[in-house]
Amino acid sequence: MDERSLEQLVTDVAAQLMPADAVTSAEAATAVLRDLVEYFGVDVSFLRRNDHSIGATVLVAEWPVRENVPVPDPLGVVYFRDADPVFASAEHAREVLIVRPEPSDFQDRVREGTGVAETSMAAVPLLSGPVTTGVLGFVKFGDRAWLSREINALKAIATLFAQLQARVVAEVQLRYLANHDELTGLSNRRMLLTELERRLQVGEPGPVALLFLDVDRLKVVNDLLGHTAGDVFIHELGSRLQNRFPNDVVVRLGGDEFVVLISQSTDVATAELIAKDAQAVATRPISLETEEVGRTVSVGVAVADPGECSVVELLRQADEAVLAAKADGGNAVVICTEEMRAANDDHSEIEMHLRAAIRNGELEVFYQPVVDLASGVIVGVEALVRWNHPVRGLLQPDAFIEIAEAANLSGELGRKVLREACRQLAQWRAEVPDQRLQMCVNVSPAQLITSDFVDSVAGELRTHGLSGDVLTLEITEHAVMHDLPHVLATLRGLEELGVRIAIDDFGTGHSSLGQLKVLPVSALKIDRGFVHELGVDHNDLAIVQSIMGLAASFGLNVVAEGVDTSLAAEVLMDLGCRYAQGFLFSRPVQAERLLEMLRKGRVPTPISPYTRSPTSTIARATVETEALQD
């Protein structure tokens, strides 16, 4: 006999459902249904979701799980238009429905699906605003009366399930939008990079072949027929490539560029034949209203063995090959040769000199302020490393960070940056004592799994007289997934020091809702790729809205990176994002320049001073985007 109170039952259900995500939601729901069956003394419990796009109620979980389920399952997907009155009521139900044993179409459907002759049922709707998103049901073989306090508890539990459904929908939407091209529905660059990283791991089958397709002179179509016709052309071309290569990864990189990652091991000769086939498919004329439009296509091919080439190198080789094809007039297939690979020698040169540069003090830390969007007050700074290369000049991180990681130099580099950032913060605090400032430092995956990393951070804080709560370490989603148990132990050690953790470039990786619950994270940083065209791109707006919703559900702060326009800043404010950094406020600057800014306490915020309603900028940006698309 379960002696828990109804209040304790609801609390226990909340604890079970809170860490669930899109992957584990069905399993978590089943476990909760099992407990509810035992607690209420019923025979069956089920959870269904409403798919209003197809007009049906879909079974999500049940307990006990039926054996020898008929095919098709009469309880699996029930279309509202064909349903008996009880199932049909689930489409728009707002109140609890109690069904007692009496002859009905519902009793017939249950008898068909379960073999039970007579049942009673309580059905509790799952609500999200005005929409009924599903139903939580309890079936007793025979009759059962429900007390009002039991019904109230069931309503509370149904609310918890509705919240889980909303989180799952947001997670799935976020992942889809982050990994697919809006115009074509094809995979995008993020998904390509993830798949390439997997395929190029040591021990994976190879060689790996990559085709880079670039439409020749598509601008002519846009100029003569308009950008809408150009979009139709790109959409149709993407569909053709996907249909021709259904088992491969077909990607739209953007504009008129496509990539095909061949799923099977492919040598150079075979890759060239496949590339010519892809070119033939792509160059067939496409109907645009009354016009038959054909464009030639240039194709670059790169082939590499796993473990012998990085993702960046393979993409660069394919890109160099397609540039060579276009340089010869286009409409050609070019294989990346040894001569082209020689053009990558500068990367080797960078790697060769990077170790000495770290030790000789050629690296310099720049700082970019993080501001309160509403007031312009500087609340933090991010430490960003630059390389004063003796020949190439000032190099941005993109030019050497990946090389540092590949050469196992990221740990040494990271220690240098952390040490200098802590020293500089201590100096600023002495010179501007009233300024409360958070120092943000990026941490590489290699650092997170280093056994003495927590001790080294503690040592730097102690050396420079800083408390842990003034330091935020930024980690990527990839770093979390790299070695979750080890990373979790490191993060908990940092948490004990008072150090805060932020997930950088959020939305581009694979962290789940469950991991966000487990990890001691205090903030999410929205990737600049979602912010750069915010207010212009509908896709970016949807992603940022999803991220804000996820952050709110976990009580996390949000910082937007790459805020370069006042429109993006206004949209972020309307979405509830309080903190941001970007060229709109300041480029990364040297410590002396930032000190001047700290003494002023704030930076100008060139955001329109008009009185906004909560959605005014979003609505305005939507109209502007549609106008641009027209």
C-alpha cells in the first residue's frame, strides 16, 4: 500500500520528469505511469499527445506495456475524424472526463485493443495555453469512483506532463533549426561538421570523399527573374541532389553552394565519377514559371583517409578544388591534388611556430566588454587571445586555435590566457575598485579533462587575490559531450571554488535538457551565428526564442554574442535577453583601452529610445524580413 500523500506524489512526479529530454521523455513517462497505476490502484495508465497537424491523438507511453499488440495498433494513432466520442473529445478537451462502464464505441475500441470487456476511465487533458496538447488517462477494469482531491492531483500531474511535452518540442525544434537549411530543408554546415568529425576519426572506414558543388553565375537568374525565382531554383536543385543521393549527407552551405558527403568508402577515381554524375543531375534545366533555366555547376572533390586529415583540412581542400574549377571558366570537375594541398603549408608553418610563440610572449589577450543591454553598464569582459605574428601580423583565434588543439597545445595556451586574465582583473579591481566585473575565459576540451585543472584555477585565483565568483569559465557543448563523467567531476570541483560556468556557442552542439539539469551551469551564450542577422532572418529568430525559453525553464542567464546591430539588440531585449557583447558596443580591445571604458562604467547603447511593447521590435523585424524576401 502506497502511503504517500497526494502532495508528495505530485512532488515525486515532478522530480522524475524534470531531467527528462527528447531522448528520455518516453522512458521517464513510462516510469511515472507505473507509479501512478500502483498508487491509484488502477489497471492501466496512458499518456497521449495530440498531433494537430494530422488531426490525431498518438500514444506516447502506457503502463503496463501491452503484449501481442495488434498490427496496426488500434490504440497507437487514433484520428479524431474516425474516433468514437471519447477519443474525439481529446482533441479540444479542457476539463477532466470521467467514463463509467456502459455500452459505447469507446468500450468497443478498448475491447478490441486490450481484450477487456468493461472499463471505467479518467481522462485529464494536457493544456498549453488555448491548445490541448494531449491527455493523461487512467483505466480501471470494472468501475472506479474518483475523489475531487484525486482529480486535483491528476490535474497537477497533467500540467507537469504538458511542461515536459513543451520542453521536448522546443528541444526538437531547436535541434532541427540548428542543423537544417531553412530554404531547402537539407542539412546545414553544423550537421556537416559533426558528421565529418565522426567520419574522419581514426579507425573509421575510408577513404572519405567530399563533393563541393557551386552553381555557376546564379546571379544572372536573380537579376533577370528575381530572387524568388532564384530561391525556387536552389530549392529544386537541393531536392534533386537529395533524391539522387538519398543515403549520403547532402548539405546546403548557403547561397548557391552545396556539399555531398559520400557515405561509403570512396577512392579518388570513384569520387570523380560520382562528381560527374552529381554535375549532370544539377545542370538539367529547372522550370521557373514559364522559363526553362539551366545553370552549369562547378564541382570540387577532396578525398582523405580517416586519421590523416582534419575536418578543416578536408573542407579546405574541397573548397580549393571548386575554386580551381571556377577559375577555369566553371562547368568542370576538379580533384584536389598534391599541388593544391601544398597551399595548406601555411597551416603547418603556424603549427611549427605556435609553441615558441606561446613561450616567447607573442600572444596577447584582448578584452571585449559584456554589457547590460538596458543600461550599457559593463558587467563583464571576455578574454580573447591574439597572436602578434612576426610576419603575418595580428592573427585572430580562428587562424591558430584549431591548430593548437590538434597539436596538443591548447592546455598550455589556455593556462597562459587564464593567468593573464586573472592578473589583469586584479589590476583593474585595484584601479577601479567600485567596478564589479566578471572575467570570462574560454576553456578547451583538453583542459577540462586535465587532472590538475581545478587545482591550477584555484592557484591562479589565490595568486592574484581573487574569489572564485568573479571568474566565469566558458565551455562548448562539444567539450561537455567529449567525456561527460570526467567533465562533470571537473565542473563540480570548479563549482566548489565558486567559479561560474557558461556554455559557449549554445545551440550549435548536442547538449540535452537532461545535461543542462545535471551540469552546474549558470549561463548560456547564444552563438553569434544565430545573432548576426537577428531581426532579418526568421530562422535565427525562432532559434533564439527557443534558447531563451530553455534558459528560462532552467533559471539560467543568457548572453548574446555577435551583437553588431541595434536591431539585433532590440530584438534580444524584447525576447528577454539582458546581456550581450558585440561590435555594436565594442570590438575586442587591449587592456589599456578597456580600462578607460571601465572608468566610465558603461558604453553607449545605440538602441532606439522609443517606447517598445514586448513584441514591437520582433513584429517590425518580421515585416522588414518579409519585405526583403519579396
